[in-house]
Amino acid sequence: MTTAERIIFSRPFRASRELTNLAAVLESDHSHGDGRFTAAATGKLKQITGAPHALLTTSCTHALELGALLLELGPDDEVILPSFAFTSAATSIALRGATCVFVDIDESTGNIDPAAVADAITPRTKAVLVMHYGGVAADMEPLLALAHRHGLALIEDNAHGLGGTWRGRQLGTIGTLGTQSFHDTKNVHCGEGGALLLADEILMDRAEIMREKGTNRARFLRGQVDKYSWQDIGSSYLPSELNAAVLDAQLDEFESIQKDRHRVWDTYAALLPEWARRKDVRLMHVPADREHTAHLFYLRMPTEESRDGMIRHLGQHGIVAPFHYVPLDSSPAGLKYGRTPVPCVRSAHFSSTMLRLPLYPMLTEQQLHRVVDAVTAYSF
């Protein structure tokens, strides 16, 4: 099997204006952040999400860290989050000295279980972090009710969910703050990048300062102050114009990117159900009140052994199909920086039985059918 014949899991999309935008930055005297492409990409992001405020960051990890700074998390605080999530969610909490409280998921979606959240709330709980896994919204109604009843901040890790909705509301704009990822494995990317979405004007004012090393430099550039100085704690979370230029080109083509990703997702969803029923395999599920983003398509195999066998089988056919997160509660850092009130058995089972199929806009119909044929040919 030659390299050219392999079907890899993910391939970064190339937008048509990327090189033109990059050349414009390199030919200018402004390649650091907060230039014309930062402004343009931010405007397009706000248009897609409907967020009143958006700040580009160097990664979704940094957006989560900036959010933790804004919420003033500290050693006396606890934040409830799903065990089945990426490490950035937990590190943003642990860096502030707060305790990660890991809870289980709803196995039908891979998202945090609101009942488990309710059981984990203590007087120390300051926030709940929700990840919209695979671009499918978490069950937000009970989570919003819990946040309101207990006075908790609600953080949306929307790394997978740009353009996704829950009951018509854009993901990343429902809670106290939302974060986006523009890593090159995401639907829209700039190599490495992210964003913080906010509705609150006061939080936005402070976030802008924190993002610029704790200074009011952004206000200085807008002519609102005659010099800038150190105002608050913060760090260097502002991406360069080179990253923003790529992101701006990508956001221009967001609708066509999504159309092709949904074409791939819909093909899997149309061709695999009969095989899945016969083999007791669960396919990715999207509740009726949610619009997903076609970020990924996963299979839930009956056992860990059959999952690992499927990965090997697809690999023998030149198809890359990886598993996903190892549950945070069982990880070395999770044991050190967090606590788990109730064992996250559903997270462990979900993690040990799922694998993801190749999904990116450039997949051809021939490649798609080759993946489907290989999947359905696996004998177990």
C-alpha cells in the first residue's frame, strides 16, 4: 500500500485566499497581532456565531486559560467538567489552583451528564465546564437551570462546534463564555489558533487587557488613551497577523467547508446503519433539537477488543481511524489535580469502544465508499 493510497484521518482545508492574505501581511509593516486581518476575521467570527464580543487567541487552550483568569478561579474553587474531554479543559482550571471535579457523560452523545453535575455541586463549586463533543450540543436546559440556581458560571468548550446549534442558539454563546479552536484538525483553522466568545461588556473589557499581557494596548491603538501601561494580570494570548490572515481566508469559505463536511458525514450516516444494527454497533447520535457541525463521525463498537480490531483492520486497508480521549479522571494529572466523586464508568466505556472515521472536505466519493466497504467487511 503506497502512501498516496492511504486515507488519512484528517487533512487541513486550504482556502483560496490564504497565500494572497499571507503575502499582504509579509509585505506590510504589521505582522504582529491586532491588524486588519485580526479585525476582519473577528468580524466574520462574530457574524457566524452571533456573539456580541470575540477575541482571537493563539489557541483554544489559551482561550480557556483566559476564561479561567476572567472568572478569577482560585485554590478555594471547584469546577465540574466531563471526564471525557481534552486535557486543555482541565489544565486551564488546574493552572489557577482550582480543583477539577470530574463527572460522567451521557453515552448517547459523549457529553456531560447534567444529573452527574447536579450531584457533584458543593459550596466550593464556582463553574461548570461543558464540551460539545463532536459538534453536538450538550443537554443545555438542565445545565442552564443548575447554573442559575447555584450562581455558577457556565463555560462552553466549543472547540468542535463552530456553527452548531442547540434549539436554534449558536454553540459557544449560550453560557457565560465560550471558546473556539482553530487548530488544523478543526473544520476552520489557521494552523494553531482559538477565540474567546463573550456577551458581557465588563468581561470583554477585562479580557481585552488580559489578552495583551495585562496592558490597555488595544485601547491605545484605537486612540482611546494616549499611552498604554500595565493594568491587570494577563499573558500573551494575541495571535499574529499571519495566523489571522489564514483564518480570515478560511472563514470566507465556512459555508462551503461545512457543506462538504456534511456530505461526508451524511454518507456515513446513510450507508452504515443496516450494518451497525446487525453487528450491535452504535453510530454517532444527534438529538432532534440540535444541529451538528460534521466535525467527526464515530462508531461505538460492542467491546474494546472489537474496537481495537477494527482499527487494525482499517489500517491494513490503508485507512487511518483513531480512538479519542483517555478519560481525565484516570490520568496521572487528573489524579493529582482533581477529584472524582463517583467513578466515571460510562466515560471509560465510551473511550474504550469508540473510533473515528476519516472526515474532511476533500474526501472523494470513491474514498468514502472505500472506507464504508472496509468498515462493513470487518468480521468480528
